[in-house]
Amino acid sequence: MRKLLAVSLFLLVAVFAWAQTPNFDFPFILSNAAGLMVTANVYDIPSFGDWDDDGDLDLMVGVFFNGNIQYYPNISTGLTPEFGPYTLVQADGVNISVTYG
């Protein structure tokens, strides 16, 4: 009985000793050519794709609070992405805005 209690106590202490607080921070920070961080709301939706057909991945972000879609062109010539200033995606000269819900 004492051995079972000792093993149980050891396992309980081990679980608490090795447990880590979850980290929900961004794993990396995106920055544009001016060195400004590409900021986002927690509900914003990023999407990577070759939107300008130049062979690298660009970034589009659907913005929750106003429904706009921001386009960040990848202006890097190397392997590390570098994003230019964003422009709002438009159709016929009008900003595309989507609703939520």
C-alpha cells in the first residue's frame, strides 16, 4: 500500500512539475517593408496565396471589425517573406466589404 501511495505521489508531483502554461501568442511576427508589424484582430482571417502571380506568397487579411480585405504584397526577392504596405481590395473602384454572422 505504501509503494502504491509513493508511486501515486511521485506521478502527481511529476505531472505538476512538467506541466507548462499554454502559450497562445503568435509563433512569429509579420512585418512589412517599412518594418511595421502587420497587426490583426483575433478574429481576422489571414490567407496566403500568390495573388499577383509573381511566384511568391502574398498575404490577404479579412478584417472582422469593418469587413474590409487587406492585401499585403510580398516584395521580398529572397526566401524570407517581406510584405509591403497593405491596400484594400476593391471591385469596380469600391472597397470589398463582407459581413459576419
